[in-house]
Amino acid sequence: MRVNKKYSCLPAEEKGIHIINIRAIEDIGYDQHESTLLNSLSKNPDAECKYGLYFRDGKRKVDYILVYHYKKSSAGKTLARRPQQNDSSVRSTKQDQPLPGKGAQLEMGEGEPHMDYHEDDKRFRREEYEGNLVEAGLELERDEDTKIHGIGFVKIHAPWNVLCREAEFLKLKMPTKKRKYRDDQGKFKASSGQEFNFNKHQQSLLCRKSPKNKNPVKCVSSLSKLWEFDLSDKDSFFDSKTRSTIVYEILKRTTCTKAKYSMGITSLLANGVYSAAYPLHDGDYEGENVEPNDRKLLCEEWASYGVFYKYQPIDLVRKYFGEKIGLYFAWLGVYTQMLIPASIVGIIVFLYGCATVDENIPSMEMCDQRNNITMCPLCDRTCSYWKMSSACATARASHLFDNPATVFFSVFMALWAATFMEHWKRKQMRLNYRWDLTGFEEEEDHPRAEYEAKVLEKSLRKEHKHKETDKEKLTWKDRFPAYLTNFVGIIFMVGLTFAIVFGVIIYRISTAAALAISSTPSGRSSVRVTVTATAVIINLVVIIILDEVYGCIARWLTQIEVPKTDKNFEERLIFKAFLLKFVNAYTPIFYVAFFKGRFVGRPGDYVYIFHSFRMEECAPGGCLMELCIQLSIIMLGKQLIQNNLFEIGIPKMKKFIRYLKLKRRRSLDHEEHMKKKQRYEVDYNLEPFAGLTPEYMEMIIQFGFVTLFVASFPLAPLFALLNNIIEIRLDAKKFVTELRRPVAVRAKDIGIWYNILRGIGKLAVIINAFVISFTSDFIPRLVYLYMYSENGTMHGFVNHTLSSFNVSDFQAGTAPNDPLDLGYEVQICRYKDYREPPWSENKYDISKDFWAVLAARLAFVIVFQNLVMFMSDFVDWIIPDIPKDISQQIHKEKVLMVEVFMREEQGKLHMLETWKDKDKRKGENCNNHSPRLSRSHSGSLSSCHSYPLDV
């Protein structure tokens, strides 16, 4: 790099400030003069720099902020509190010199006490790193004179030529100039007039606020072809999102080597050299006299609950936050939109169950007290015989969800999931085209700080043993202890979840036995509802607590694996967190759906836990109603408490705690307290962006609730829709007002989450098939209707599903203590199972009816699964992934770009031929002169043939 060694100094004694030497770099177009320095010493620099959005000169925009902690001695504090009239120079001269700007650290004086070793080491690393950033072409300015005591800020600006250079490296597509081309009808059209097919609501929103809503034809930025691009407004050619992305790429690849190994920005952040690094928000979003900016626009038109009925301004979200966050909110919007038809169909299915409950013959038979069906006791000794009619309410409620319409709804939801995935793929392709990501391919990320540290440690060990250390990397042998810890840890966590569910089962059994002793008939009649409700609430509390614990454990397990890149780290973290949270959320539901009531035994031969607790059994109407209660409470509780209250409360609580800490550390200087905060100080007080994994995770778990057990709870899509309408605005408000602005990351899809969604969709087909066939009474009703019914109706179905038991066959000590509780002596009691009667030769053995129903259930699972899978694959096949209009647009753009480059080459060829003709004519003129003149002009002739031709 060519350096112009010009330095400017002002008498520091006269100004009361410390002016350092400054050098100007010619190759980026800045030549700092003394007049510029004098002009920067204004009396109100905060207004000129728009309170931190620009450098002190008010011209160069702040693209990125580095934050660090520092300690000052008593002498250093007086020097640091200088007036605001400081210089705003472009760069530091050497790596070991302080940066320009207010609050630049002074060299150690003789009388100034020395800092501790760690602070010196951090300072040296910062100076080297910032010097390397300057060598990379960035412009820096330091500010330690802030309201936050002990916190220093380094402001970073990327000049124009650095932006152009990095845009070419990153293959960013930028808008080209208007060009005319012929369309299919032979008419001329302007290339920049190509508009995307915006949604009408979205288009009206953006047109009202941003007149430049047309998306011109774009191509990869190139320094050699800048004349091809639309440079009418250089200030807005690179928006703030693009500028911060470019600076972040430079920060990642710039290193400092004073610590014997290469350290990038991630390593410096991990080692505490810098405490934070973030781009700035565009400005304030509320208050009087706030200048219009994208953040304020997003707050008004997107991050407000009052606009819940409007479409999201996805293009503006992408412009401000980047493609990765834009894709998340686009996916969330598509998912919420697709929940509308699912909710409508679910409501219709529920209303069908309500309308036909009085016509349901099995529930009518259960509620008919004239049948006088006496049921066997629900527990040993303390429980007595009971009438089946007492479970009338449960039977009627079960019909609301256990009816023929739920089978149709299960098939519909399986096809809905396949359609949703295809619709999202098409939407994603449209966004890729609109956001110029069609040719984008993710490159390998820089190694993480932890990975580099482990590689260094391995290299040092080999150096100590005098071995070769070239190109060291971590192998599976190095990671084997971590893999073993991961395996053992995950197995332990899954076992812990099962143990907690087992503990809740013990609670249900013991509580049911305790409530059965109640002397009041109302208490005995409400035993099942009370036990179910309290057990579900316990499960909900445990799930919410374990979710947070498992999230931390999954992150720790991933960290000890030391993945190489951030992408690998994120994928491994997602897999572990999803596995643990899936098991945590769905284990209680799986127990109720597939295990409760399956292993209870029979009267006289029950299955006991610890030889004292009898396994619980389902209600006479089946376990589907209890599954519905379990699913609804857990789903609604997680959405209300974990997804909404936690998302609102925890960030505000952290912000309040951070505010109290900063208030205690703040100086008592009244002038400083009354001074308006700079933009980077305000953003520093915001919560750091922690990634999209928690946002996706809660939606994926909700997607599982909507699809996996939808046969038992048709209203799940409705509650998910209501939650997501709030969730979109809640997340938007959090991103705009509560979080620091994240670094814009380019991405063309939602990554591993798409595969997880497809897996859940396939699993939902299997689970719903088993729920319909084994949990509900749909298959036993069909078997009875077509095999055992005498008149082709459901009359007698309840009696068909009940077996008989002779009370004299009770084991000793298990018979009811009060056998006359019903007012008469019971000889035969009934229980729900397919077994031989006591008067049969093989009494209490499984009857042939059981095997007939089991065969029908298995056949239904196979037929349902294969049929729905085939229909889902057919939907995938029939809906193209790329919309036809998008493929046509891509083809037209390719043709247009070929025409542009062909015309360019033709122009160069024409220019070359013109130069050759000129040379030929000059040569002929030279031949017409005398030999003496020819010899005298030989130099000129040779020079006329030496034109440099750039073809």
C-alpha cells in the first residue's frame, strides 16, 4: 500500500487537547489537510455527527462499532475528560499509535501509574488489530468520552473504494443503468423497469413510504465496469445493511498475531479484548422531531400490534436486517397464512362433533341410566363399584373430537403439510429472485475462535514433542471425549425426561386413590378430571423449566465438540436442542396416546408398580378426551407463558438490570449526565442478538402440536393461528426496539429447519394413523358395525366392548371395602376389554374379537399411511418448485446480460478496427515522405504502432 507520509499537528497546549499525527492514504481518495482538522473543531459536534451516526466531521457514516472496557488511573481520568472539540482524523499513523477521535488514549507518562498486565495485553492487541484494519482500508475513530464510564467505542467507516472492492469479492449484485431490449413482441422496454410481482398490500405500503420500489436488473459488482452501474447517488448505492456486512467481512478476516496465533474478531470478542461488535440502528424510532428512517418505518408499519391484519413489508425487513432474518419472517408469514384454511376446517370438524353429539348412539347408551351397567372398581380396596352413566359427560365430550370427521381432518392436515412445504419452496424461490440470490452459494465460514484455540493448543503440544505442525486440524480422535460426553449426556437427559413423566404417573395414581376415599359423591365423581388437570399442569411447569435447562445443556454439549465454523456449530446445536426439546414436550402426550390403559391387566390380575400402585386405565369413552386435554393445556401454556410472556418479560428485565448497573457505574458529573447519548451508546444498552434458533425452535414445536396429534385436537391450528398473529408483531417489536441490530447475513433458504419440517410432516402421518386406530374408538366401531351389529346400527356397541368379571375372583385384599356402596350386592362387574366371560371354559382369556379389532387397526395404519404418503408425494410432484413467471424472468435476464456483453465486445472490436485503420493510414503517409524524413520519423512511426489496446 502506497502511503503519503504527511502529518498534521496542532499545539496541544493551546487547545487543551491531544492531537496525534495523522497520515492520509492517497489510494482511497482522502488527503486530510490542516484546514479540515481546524473545521472539525466545532463547538457542537454532536449535532453535526447526528449523535453518533457519523464521524465527528459529520460526513463519514459510522458503519460498525467495536466496544471495549478500559481502566483509567486517577491521572488518566483527568486526561480522558477532555472537551468535545477533538480532531476527527482519518487514520492512525502506526499500529502502536492511538486512534484519532475524542478520548484517544495517551501514551504512558512518567508520573502515570502502569496498568496491570492483562489490560496492557488487551490494549496491545487492540492497537495491532485496529492498525491492521487501517491497513485494510477502513477508517477508524475512537470515543472514550461517553456517558458509560469505563467503556470505549471504536467507530468504523468504509470508504467508497473499499466498498466497491469488497462488493466484488462478495459477488454482491448491484443495480445497473437503464438499458433497452426487445421483448417477445419485439417492443423495446427498459431493463430497470422490470418490477416484481409484489403483493398488493405490500406494494401499497412500500410505495407510500419509498418511491424507489422498482427492482432493476442487477449484476455482480466489478471495479473494472463501474460505468455499467447506476451511480447517480453514491451515498445510497450501498445501503447501511450492505455497508455493515462488508465491514464485518473485513473484521472477520483481519487478524492480530501478537498472541503467537492468529486472532480474528470472533477470537478477540471471546477473549474479552473487545466486549461487543455491532452495526448501528438507523436512528430513533420514537419521539418528537425524529428524522424519517427505515427503523421508524418498520416500527410504525410492522412492529405494531395495530397492524396485525396487514401483510409484512418483507422487502423492507430484508433491506434493514438482511436476507436470513427476512427469510425467517417470510416463512413465519407463510406458515401463519397457511394456518387460516387449516383453522377453518378444524372449526368445521369441531362444530360437526357438537352438532352430532346428541345423535351419537354409543354416548347415548353410556348416558342411559336404564342400562344399569355396573363397572369394576378403579382402584383396590378404597374404590367401590360405580355406574357407567356417571361418565356420561366424558363420553359426550369425547365425541366432539372422536368422530368420523377427525379421520378426514387427519388426511387433510397431512396434505396441508405437504402443500405448505411446496408453497414455501415457491415463495422462497420468488424471494431468492427478488433479492438477487439465485446464483448465491454459501462459502465456507472462517474458523471459530474456540476451534483456532484448540488447534493452537494441539500445535503447541506437538512443538513440545518436536513433531511436524503444518496444517493442524482437529480429528475425531481429538473430539472423541466430547462425542462420548454428548452421547452420555443426551441419554441421561432423555432418561431424566422419562423419569419425570413416570413420577407424574405415580402422582396420578396416588392422587386418584386418595381422592377416591372422599366421602362426598361429588368428589368421587370428579376424580378423573381433577387428576388429569393437575397432572397436566405439573407436566407444563416441568416442560417449561426443562426447556430452558435443555437449551443451555445443548449449547454446552455443542461447545465441547468444538465445531470448526459457525454454520457447523449452529446445525449441531439445532439438532441437539430439537431432540431434547422434542422429547421433553411430547413424552407426556405420547404416554397418554399410546401407553396409558394398554398394560393395566384385568380385574383379579392387575399390573402393579412397586407392588402397590395399580396402573391407571382409560375412561370408558377412551383416552382420546384426556389426550385432547393434555395437548391443549401444554400447547396453550407453552405459547402463552414461554413464547409470549418470556419473550416480553425477560428482555425487559435484562435491559432494566443492565440499566441499573450502568447507572451505578455512571460518573457523577452533571454535565455528562444531561448530555444526550450517542447512537452507539444507546445501542450498546440493548440486548445482543442471540440468533434465530430460539425463534425457529418454538415455531417448529408448535408445528408439531398442529400436525402430530391433530386427530385428537382439531382446534390446534386455530390456537396456533391466534398465537402467530401476536408472535409476528412481538418478534418484530423485539428486533426493532429491544435488540442490537444484527449483522446482515446472506442466505437463500431456512437451512436445516426445512428438513426438520419435512421430517415432522412425515412423522405426523404415522402418528395420526396410530392415534386414529389405537387411541380412538373409530376402528372398533367400524368392526362392530360391519361384523357384529345385528341391524346395521351402533346399538349394542358399548356392551360389545365391555367384558364381565365375577367379583368372587378378586385377589385377597383387593376387593372393595364397601361392596354395598351402590345400595345392592354386585355379583358381576364390567370392564373395558375383549376377554372371555367368567362362565367360559377359558375365562378371562383374550377373545377372538380382540384379534379381529387388532387386525383391523393394523390394516388401517398400513392403508392410511401409504395412501396419505402417496397423496403427499403427488402434491410435491404436481406443484413445481420454481414458479413459471420466475423461470421466464431469469431466462430473460440471462438473454439481456448476454446482449449487453456482446454489444460491449462488439464496441471494443469496432474501436480496435478503427485504430488499425488509423495506423494503416499513418503508415501510408509515412511511406510517401523522403527516406531522410522516414528515418527521422522512424521513432514517431514506431510510436504510432505502440498504442496500448485494452480489448
